[in-house]
Amino acid sequence: MARHVYDFTEGGREMAGRLGGKGANLAEMTRMGLPVPPGFTITTEACRTFLATGEEPEGLSQEVTRHLAVLEKASGRRLGQPNDPLLLSVRSGARFSMPGMMETILDIGLNDESVRGLAKVSRQDRFAWDSYRRLVQMFGSTVMGVDGRLFEDALASLKESRHAPDDLYLDATDLAELVDTYQKLIRRETGEEFPQDPTEQLHRAIRAVFESWNGERARIYRLREHIPDDLGTAVNVQTMVFGNLGPDSGSGVAFTRDPATGRPGMYGDYLPNAQGEDVVAGIRNAVPLNELESLDPYSYRQLRDHLRTLEAHYRDLCDTEFTIERGKLWMLQTRIGKRTAEAAFTIAAELMDQDLITPDEALARVNGDGLARLMFPRFDTTAVGTPLARGIPASPGAAVGAAVFDSAEAVRRAAAGEKVVLVRQETAPQDLPGMVAAQAVLTSRGGKTSHAAVVARGMGKVCVCGAEELTVDPEARQFTANGTTVAEGSVISVDGSAGAVHLGALPLVDSAVMKHFEAAGRRPDEPAQQVVGAVDRMMTHADCVRRLGVRANADTPEDAARARRFGAEGIGLCRTEHMFLGERHHLVEAMILARTDTERDRALKALLPLQREDFVGILAAMDGLPVTIRLLDPPLHEFLPDRTELAVRIAAAEAHGDTPDAHDTALLAAVNRMHEENPMLGLRGVRLGLVVPGLVTMQVRAIAEAVAERRRADGDPHAEIMVPLVDTVEELRIVRAEVERVLAEVAEATGMPVDCPVGTMIELPRAALTAGRIAQEAAFFSFGTNDLTQTTWGFSRDDVEAAFFPAYLEQGIFKVSPFETIDREGVGRLVEIAVTEGRATRPDLKIGVCGEHGGDPESVHFFHGAGLDYVSCSPFRVPVARLEAGRAARPGTEGGDSR
């Protein structure tokens, strides 16, 4: 028969999977000789069995009885005995810390008779009745399902009638009356009596803790923290010690370092004459921990020594709970403490300097998510009020600006020196100039991989998408949210980390880490030196150990230069379509509207020198490093005005008896001609190059001439040409032949070598499944995981995130959006197949990824394991990818989160 109960003397921290984090650490502290109230732990396996079957595992009750007998013998007291009863606490303890998410029941063992015995032996009537009312309240709400507010209301009513500002002003008689009130509440609400049998109390409390694993707040917390639902919780049964026995008693929480900054020293709170739950609940104001030194010097010194012992033993920041019972210190819990990103880097670097942990261990204790939080400016949280609306936090950071409702207005105001926020229902490629000009982008539709989100992240812009509470009215130039109307020009604050929008300007806190990266390693000013220095240490080690290269997605010389300062080793994705926007849109329109080959050639020739100039600048910024240039990818109609807007303009002119603008009429005809029900699966990518004469030739010639120009200037250009949306090897073979023909022409004409490897994006399932054949014509692969995720799942990313992703996440169908973190089982399997089969054909095949997943911490670990050569991401995510690539190369750092 499987064993389900372990005494604290029988375990250790290496058993966290079985005993839960709390139980394993209680056993570890017991093994270390620290003063831990004795007890035992019921395993997570027992919980999983209970949750699966609705019944406790066979033999569990007998095991609990045997271990209870050991506690009773050691203490000389029995559970529920009338005089001097043994009292127990029953607490949850999951594998991963879930503070406050599951149930706790204290003072198990008290009843109408033993409360009087406790009063007699303690010589404190008030203490005994206070302990009993706590039990009845906790048991009634947690175990018996009574609405906790009914108990709170009864307590508040009693305090009001006694003119008592807090619980301490209620005497024993008051508390005895409260117990009676609570018991009547239970009888009225449940139809049963509060159980007087202590054994029944214990077993029902254990079952309640098991059941709390699936409570709403626990499920929501696990979803947010990406904790698996199938782990279950352990249950810790422990002898009660009491901090509410008078002024020589109390409870507190202590950290071995400041969890906000990482500075060493004792930090925490202490509450005299209180049980530990009072400290956590905040029902009374605690005093700073250092005041304990004057209240109880002996206990303070003991606690200080224990904290030092724990930090040295765990080699990390420890978070502890303790109780002082009539001058005796008891350690109730320890765990590796949660900390801010600043503290995580600071602590890791300091412990590494002290030789307490290795550089690899230090790297395992930080992560890319924390680094990202350190890089972006933040709002001063003390000034943050209730937001106007909430949406999807698509691109982190904090920005303040005047609300504007179209791209042109954003550009105009920004040119005049005004900071703006571009507010749209959703964005399209023609909004790019406004997005560049804006401090932030706010949309009422879309998700984390919508156009707004993807482009904003690439530019390091703050972005909140899918704020459904917003009703955007571009015609009236205003939006409304929860009854508040915000007109154009009104200042709003956008929190891209929290997904919140506020009216007015909230103060910003600058990021010293971002300044450090922007300045390419310049020494920061005080007081930021410590955290920036710690980040620099971690980055240096990550760069030394990582195997994966890190490139950037960049479309301009400015973005390329920034990416290089951030440590990018090249450009993995240069999107040529972004070069067709802004002032050049009329040339693209001319190409699309061309009726003859001559007209089309004229438009393409006009575009060629502009593209060449762009490529020269990007190649110069990345001199000596590879630049992968993707040929035109999106459908051509995206470069034309909106179909509805054109139709409305024409109809309005006709309604006034005017002749519609001929250009508008021609554009509408072109838009109608190219209209597709699902354009993302239509005429785009390589298909454009095969059916639009001269398009590939023009782009390749611009690239080749830029390479030649850089060579003449003694540069070292390394351009790579990437063909998008390939489905078959035949498509790539035809385009590659045209590319090589143009490269040869330019080389001959300029007298300069123009060697540009030709590769393809793997962004369709068929391409992944036939990668062995496609590799015959490809010098490299780059996974476009945005489209690969769409086409594998059958999702339209611009629609589904707001439509049903929240429900999928809530129901546990997704642990995380597959557009945010790579779907290992589906999309990831296609990646692995393509890597294996591609390299079977071409062993020297270079393989990277340039989709949004290239900057996602957890996905970087997958790409490392899948054998890719590099990841590519937005310039602002390059440091994150570098850090995670280093973590991926070392054992013990799996996944994107180290905590």
C-alpha cells in the first residue's frame, strides 16, 4: 500500500513534489535543527487520488491516526481532551507557492468543553475564546460552506455595539457571545451543528484543503502563473503555537533580504499579541520587524540568526513566517521568496560574487520576463487610480500622450512636438506612420499578435489591444469608456504592462536598464548602478554560454543600429513591405493600377532607387553581420485605401451631383478586383512574385545594387534573400532562378561580387512537412511562426484572441495563447520535422525563427532544444532573447520563468 503521510522528521526539501513546498521546507528546517512546531504532511498523491475519485486513498485515515498519536505522545496532550488540549493547524502546501489561494484552518481540537480547559491551563479566558471563535469562523466558511461575509458582519456588529476599534478590545465574554452567534449562523445556513468531535474536525478540514485545490481563486492563480492543474496540494498538520497569548507573544513575516531591491538585511512585519493569519490578512497594523529588537531582544537575535542560517543553507532570499509564544520563538514556514525583477538580478549577482552560487545558478535565478520589466518605463504606482478601461497588454511599458484618431493627425501633432497616443478600432499597414509618431497605440479590437501589437512590439511602442470597453468613433474624433467621453487632444496614459488606460498624465519612472542598453554599456548613474551592473553580469555570462544566435527584426537603418546596440548579431527579418508606405504609397498604387507592362515597369523603376537606398542604410548599420531581407509578403490590396471608405467617398460625390474623383474610381475598381474572402490565405508572398511581372526582379535588383554599393565603399555587406509563403519546392525553384539571374546581371554590371544566399520562410504546414524537398533549393530556413500558428490551428489571429481566447484560457484549453508561446505539441512538432528533414537533405542548412515567438522566453528554450541556429525578434526583445538563450544552454533553467 502506498504511503501518504510523512512526519516532519522524515522529509526534506528534495521531496517538494511529494510533500509540497511548505511541507518539504518544514521538514528541511526540522532537519536543520530550527525550532519548528512538530507535525506531519499528507502527500500531493493523496490529494490527486481524492480529486480523481472523490474519496480519500485507502489507508489514509489510519496513517493520520498513527501520526497524530506520535504528536500526542510527544506533547503529552491529546486532541480534544477537556484539559490542556492539543490543538492543530491544517494548511495547504502546493509544489509551487500559491500564497493565500487555498485553505487554512487553525485551532482544530477546540469545542464547547475544551475551550474552558484551554482557558484554565493558559490562565487567559480571552485567549481561549478568541482561539475558539477563529476555529468556528474558519471551519464554518472553509469546511461547511457558510458565506464568510456573514461571520465578518457579525464581528463588525459586535465591535460596533461595544465601541471597539478592533478585535483586541473585545473581552472573553464578548468573544464567547460571538462563538454562540457563529454557531447559530452555521446551524441556520447549513442545517447542521458545528462539530464537537475534534477527530471529525481534523478529517473534514483535510478534505476541505484537498477540495480548495480546485477553488476559483486557486484555479485563476494557477492560470496566471502557468502552474499545472494536475499537481494537487499537500496538507500540513502541525501543532498550534500561539502568538495571541499577550504582550510577550506575537507573529510576523520576515525576509532575509529586501524583496523589492535585493539589499541584504532583515525585512518584514511583526504584530504583537496576534496569530499569523492576522499579519497576512492585514486586519491590524503591524510594526516594522526592526521594532522587535526593542520589544523582545532575545527573540530578535534568535530570529536574526535563524534567517542567516536559512539564507546560507538555501543560498537565496528566504521568506519566513514565525510566532513568538510567551517569549519562545517558533519558525512556522520558509520558502524561496518572491521578489521583484530588480531584486532577482541584484541577489543573483551578489550571491555569485560571494561564491555561494555558480554563474550558471545565477543565470537560472533570473529570466527574460523580469529583464523586460526592467527595460520599460513604468508608471509611478502610487499615482495610479482606477483605469478608464482594460485591454490586452500587447507591448509593455508606460506612455502618456494626447489621444488622436488617425495616422495623419498623429504625424502632424508629433511633428509639432506633441506626444500622442494613436487610438483606433484596429490598425492596418497604412497606419504605420502614425504608429511611428505615437508614444503608444490603443485599439478596441485585436490581440497580442494583431497588426497593432506585432508592429508596436517591433518598434518598442507601448500597446494595449482589444480594449472592448472602448467605443471608438473616428468620425466624431472621440472614444467613450464606461460612461466617460474622451475627445481628441485629451491626455491619456497607457500602461502596456497592465493593459490599462487612464485619463490624464500619470508620472513615469525611467528605466535605467534601457538607458544602459541604449548607451551600449555606458556606466549608469547612481543609484541605478547596482541593478544595471547585475544585469550586465548576467548578460555577459549568458552571451558566453549560449549556442543560439540572436538577430533582430528591423526594417530601417535606425532600428538596425538600435538592435546592434542591444547586442543583435544581424537581422533575421527585414520586411520590405514597410518600405512601400508613407510618401511612397502613390508609387505602389501606380504599380497596382498599371494597365500595361510599360506602366508597371515605370512604377517599379521609380521604386527601385528608393528601396536600394533603404537597403544601403540597413546594410551599413549591420556591416559585417547577416541581413535577411524578405521579399514582399502581404496582399497588394493592403497598400490601397479601405474599400468602404472609397465607396463612401464616391457615393457622397454622386449624391451631391459631382463627378467622383477618377483616381478614387480606379482605386475602388482595383480593390474590388483584388478582393478576397480570406486574403491572408490568398494572393500574397511567393504567389505575388510569380504572377506580378517584375516585382521580384525590382526588389532583388535593389538588394544586389545596395550590396555592390556597400562593397565599393569598402563595406562588408551580408545580404540574404528570403522568399515568403512557399508551399512547394517548385515555387522556390522558379523564384530562385530569377533571383540568381538578377544577381549575376548586377555583379557583371558593377564588377562587384554579389553573393546573396536564397532561402525561404517556413510558415505553412505543407512547407514544414515537405522541408526535405524544399531544402534542395534553400540555403536557409526561417520559421514564420505567426502564420505557421495560424495555419496549423486554423485561427485568424486578428479575430480569435478577443473572440474566444479568454474563454479557452479560463476553461484550461490553453495554458497560454499559442501566439504568445510556441505550441510545442502542434506547431513545435512541425518545426522539429522541418529541422530534421531539412538537414537530412542539406546538413549545412542554416535555420532560424523570425516570428513573434523568437522573443518569447519559453519559446527560446524550445528553439534551443529543437536545434535552431538563431532566433530573431524585435530590437527591444534582443536582450531578453540573449538572456534566455544563455539560460537554455544550461541545465536547470528550462522554461521562461525561473520561479
